[in-house]
Amino acid sequence: MIPRIVLAVLTLVCAVPAFAGPLRLTYSNFFPPTHVQSQLAEAWCQEVARRTGGAVVVDYYPGGTLTKPQNAYDGVVDGVSDIAMSAFAYSKGRFPLLSGLDLPLGYPSGAVATRIANEALAHFQPKEVSDVHILYLHAHGPGILHARGKTIARIEDMAGLKIRATGSSAAVVSALGASPVAMPMNDAYQALHKGVVDGSMYPVETNKGWKMAEVVDTMLDTRAIAYTTVFFVAMNKGAWERLAPEHQKVLTDLSQEWAAKHGAAWDVSDEEGRAFFLEKGKKIVVLSPAEEGRWKAAMEPVLAQYVEACQKAGLDGSGLLAFVRQRL
């Protein structure tokens, strides 16, 4: 027979609910931990824990340690990670409408590109990202051409070159008469160092952020045809639905703040990347107005091809381009 005092203690213990602990989420990012875009993502994770009072904790995995950049979106869909940051351009053909945001439309800064990308997402609400919950987008500053060895000052100088380019920037390279080589930024340094490619399309910040100034010689300041690369921060829909409504609001509000932080950080990084490039003794080439006009004219078929491809898919590509141009 169990003594009554023991029964009373057992009854009391059983009546007290077990502490469930925080909801833990995983966040995959391909940027190395030292890159400012990775540091901002990690700060976002820390702020989630602070603003939810520790009820939601995000475990952060930088440097592609959880999913590689080209697998990050599918990783979120499949639940390999709950959250991921990567570029739409790393999944060629998967985002036919949103790929138009990356086109060479003359983006002046990361802040502007980021604001336009988020506005376009809200306006068009493309079905191509309906299998995840997009927390926010951000986009780098003017994407321009960097080369090793040969100085490029005319379109004719592009003939026969192999240029690392992803997404829409690959179409830019083709239109200029060179051969695009698709690869994530993680692999570009060694490809340039070993001469696998002759150059790369990227924003100026990459010269320092990824140390690319060490393996290129010239920067072609072609801002009239500057493209951007739009990065997503996406969340698994099931993980999003597990959040309490008040915590969903925390992540939504926080993400709006962080999008602006990322855009501003891209622009600060561009300034630092330019300074680092010059410190390494490298050369900036500025096109003459007439030559720049030729490069800009070479982009018209690229834009037309995008619109045509969207039309065939029943998507409003011309509307997206008009939307971006109006805001630019």
C-alpha cells in the first residue's frame, strides 16, 4: 500500500506540465561567417531569440555547412533547414519571373535594388515561391565585370573569354560575345586563380568580401548596364506555421528591418571593396560614353528574351521590367 503522502506528491508532480523548451529552428547560409551578410544573418537569429524572450531559438549554419547555395531553396522546401539564405540565380530556370530582377537595368545601389526587389515580390506575388514563406529579399549593388590578364575596354575585347556568371548575368556575358561559366561564388576564387575563367561578374564588394581582388587585375565600371543579384531569406512553410501568431509577427517585423540593413551593408561593402581593390594596385577601366552606349544597346536582346520567355510561360515579364524601371 502506497502511503498517502507519497500519493499526494505523485499527484502534484503529474499535475505540473513539463517545460517544453524553446522552438528551435535551423538557418543555412552560404556566406562565410566573416562576411558582413553572414554577420547580419547571425544577428537576425540573435534578435529573434531576444524579441521572443527565448521562445524561438535559431541555430545558425554559415559557409554552406548545412546546404550548399544551389541546394538551399530545395533544402527549405524539404525541411533540411528551416530557414535559408541564397540567391535565386543559383537555381537556373526555377524562378522565371523573379529572374527579371537580376537583369542589367542600371541599378545604382544595393539599397535601391533591395527596396525594389521587396516591392516587386509584394506586388506580383509570384507562384514560383509559393512553396516557401519568404521572410525578405535583399540585393547587392551594381554588378560589373572584373577580369584577369587582359584589359577589356571594348565589346570586341570580350571575344573568346570565359567569364564566371550566374543567372541573368550569364545572358549579359553571352550578349557581349564571351562564354559564361556558371558557378557559385564559393568556387570563383580558385577558378580565377587557376585560370579556369578569365573574369567574373560581381558587385564591387566581392573584391574584399571574397578576396577576389587578389585574383583579378581590372574592374570595368559599366554601371549603365549594372545588374544585381537578388538573395532570398526563405522559411519552410511547416516551420512557419508552428510559430505562434505573436512570434510570426516578430519575424515579419524583424525581417522588414533587416532587409534595409542588408541593402545598406551592400553599399558600405562596395566602398570597402573598391578601396581594397585599389590598395592591391589593380586598375579601374571607365568606358567612353560612345562605347558605353554600345554595351547598353547589346543588352536589349537580353531584355527581349526575358519578356518572350515569360510570355510563353504565361508570366508578366514586361510588367515586371516596367515596374523596376519606373522605380529606378
